[in-house]
Amino acid sequence: MSTRAIVAGCLALAGFTLGMVAYFVLAAPWGFPPDSVAHSNPRVPFAPAIFVLGVMMVFIAAIVYELWPGNGDRR
Amino acid sequence: MSVQSRSYRDIGVGRWGPLSFLSTAVLAAVVVVGAVAYSRQFIHGEIVTGLRDWGTAGGAPWGLYISFVVYFIGVSFAGISIAALVRLLRITALEPVTRMAELLTIVSLVLGAFSVLADLGQPLRGITNLFRYARPQSPFFGTFSLVMAGYLFASLVYFYLAGRRDAYLMAQQPSRLQAFYRWWAAGYRDSAAERARHERTSFLLAVAILPLLVTAHSTLGLVFGLMGGRPGWFSALQAPGFVVLAGVSGLGHIAVLAALVRWFIPEARERIGVPTFRLLGIFTMVLGMVYLYFTLIEVLTAGYAGHAQEQELVRLLLLGTYAPYFWGGIVALALAVGLGLAQGLRGRWSIGAVVAMGILVNIAAIAKRLIIVTPSLTHGSLLPYEDGVYVPTWVEVAIIIGLMSLGALVILVFSKLFPVVPLDSEPTS
């Protein structure tokens, strides 16, 4: 496997993991009653922003994959 | 003449005629009027709009702005889905419109975000608190953050990577924008390895974007569909209905945009021909029929078996205050489907008729968005409040028209900087 594929794959995986962790662990917990303070405030401030960052990292991996310098790119 | 041997001016880039200047000036003037209207709202608050609290205040807190949030985000649907489907299914007839479709997605998502900001009395506070406190599981978060950040960002990545080859080709010709094209190409040399790599990336992006956009549009539908205490909104059909109407309005927009590109850039006519419009027309017609079916089922269910408030709302839509919007939308959509059927039966598709279909479905989409948002707020209360009233003021109308002009202006200016028709497209006619 090429370096570019490994780097891009790792970045996508890291982004996906970050998104999942932010969604399930850092954001407001699931539970009842859903409108109580315990279930409405995020456990870590800016957890929603971290989730969005994770989603963005997954797509940045596509740019990294295409732009990563390598051999065989000459016409 | 091969694509490579053409001058970039042949595809409209850098060519500013009197019509382009006039269009730019008119659109810029309308944007300024919209900005002035927004500054008035920003200074004086939302008292200058027709928006009021529902219930005791007798109004609707969501009106024109939120209707157009739904509309703009809907328009964005078809753009990126067409680009993704062309990639996955190899629909060559639609290849020439992929870039304008992607551009339409990006522009309409940004306009959707601006419409949300226009609806907020304190936009900055709204943005900060959303990213600080929102629940990622909430449909509101999904609508604004996931759509704007995830979906918009994914579309930008797709757009950027898909444009690298044309940027490289453009950078080969001397122009004042050569540095910009080199930057966009970012070292691209159009080698076999790079082309193969781009094929793989766009396939994966297409596979990733399709579920993301269905989720994003469904969440937007769920913002309304999950409101159990709001007759007219609470419906299992909201999410799929939003996805289907988004497809209809977006396809219609692409047909109109493609016709405008043909008009402004005569050289594009050989690329964007009848086969492209035929496919756009067929997709619009089929999705239009599905949406008409959804509407029928929705009205039948709510009108026949719904509780008193639900039935009253259906009466208002069919025969009351909101009937002109409802029937106007239905007639426009039915006409568009009829036009498609007539062309399909004749076996001959005309560009003018498909453009007419595009305009009609967008009239229908705007009417439908208005009657999704407002009637349930003014007349859909389960509590014993008087019926409300909502009439948009000139400020709201000017802001929305200003936003639409801003979108058109961005697309027009972009078409002068970069080929809106991919340079490697095969002629379709």
C-alpha cells in the first residue's frame, strides 16, 4: 500500500473516530427525561464543533490522497 | 477542434460582453438593496419583519426566511447528487452539467446558511451557541451544522478535486488568472496515474456523499415531522417528501441554469444538447409524480382521519387562506409533469419545454415551502389561541431577493473565471 493511501486512510479513520467519540461520548448524553439539564448540556464544551471537525477530516482525506506527492505523476 | 486547442475564451472564461456587464450590474444592485434591508433588520431587530410569536402574539416566528432555508437547501440536493450519480452510473449525457450542478449545490447551501442567519435576531450568538451547546443528535443541529459543515464541505472538496484537471488545462494558456489556475491544479499534470487516482477518489466521495445528503435532507424534514404537537407538520412523509421535492426543485434549477449557459456561451451548445435536457426532464417528471402522490396521501390522511385541528388545516389549504399557494403549487407541478409526459409520449424532447418544466417545479417548490412552514404556526395550535396572521414585510422580501441575486451573481462571475462546462466532456448532440 502506498504512503498516500496510508496517510489518507489514517486521516479518514481519525476523522470518523473523532466524530463518533464527539457524538456518543463528548456531546450531551442520551437518556430520560431528554429535556433535563443532565441530558441537554454537552459533557465537553464545543463537542458539536468537534463532531463537525471529525466529519470534515474524513473529506479532507480525499484531498490528501490526491495531492500527496508521489512518483509516476509525470505525463 | 479538440478541447485542448481551444482558447479559454471559447468557453466563456474571461469574455465579458455588454449582456454580462449589464446582468452583473443589475444583480449587484439587487444584492445591495438586500444588504441595506438586512442592515435595517440588524439595527432595529426583527420588529421590522412580519415575524411574531405564535399564540398570544398572534403571528408566526418562522416565515419567508425559513421557507427559503428549506428551498435553498432543497435546490442543493440535485446538484451534488447528479455529480455523484454521473460518477457512479456513468451517465455521460449529464456530464456537461456536472460542474454547474456542483456549483449550484455550493451556492444554494451558502444561501441557505445566510437565510438561517437572517432569521436569527442575534446571528453571532446563534452560531457560537450552536457549536458550543447543540446536541449532534438533534435535527436542528443536523440541519444547520451537518448540512452546512459536512455537506457543504464535502461538496467543496468534490468541486475542488473535480476541477483540478481543467485548472491544469487552463494554466497552459497565458492569462491574468494563470497563477489562480496553477494554485487550483496544485501540481496536477494529467498523468495516467493521477487520472486513475482521481477516479478512485471521486468514486469514494460519491459513495460517501449520497447517504450524507439523504440524511441531511431527511433531518431537515424531521425538524418539522417530529413536532408531535404541531398539526400539519407531524407526519412520517415529511422526511421522504423533503428529499423528493428537493430533487425536483434542484433538477429544475439545473435545467434552467444549463439553458442560461447555452444562451450566454454559444460554444457550450454543442456540449449541452437535447440528450442532457431529456434526462433532466425525465428525472424531474418522475420525481414530480412521486411528490404529487405524496401530497395526495398526506391530504387524504390528514383530511379524513386527522383530529379537528389537522382537518381545519387541510380545509385552509384546500379552500381557505392558503388555497392559492396550495393549488398554485399543485397546478404548477402537475403542468410540469404533464409537459414531461407529453414530450415522453411524442418521443421528442425540447429544451424550451424542459426549461419551462424547471421553472414550474420551482414555483411549486416555493409555494410548497411556504405552506409547509407558516400555516401550522398561524393556524395549527392545539392550545385555545386565536388564529395568527403572517404577512412578510418589504425587508424580508428584499433580503430573500437579494440572496437569490447574490447566488446568480456568484455563478455568473465564476463562469467568467473558470469553465462551467468541464473541458473533457464529450459532445452530447
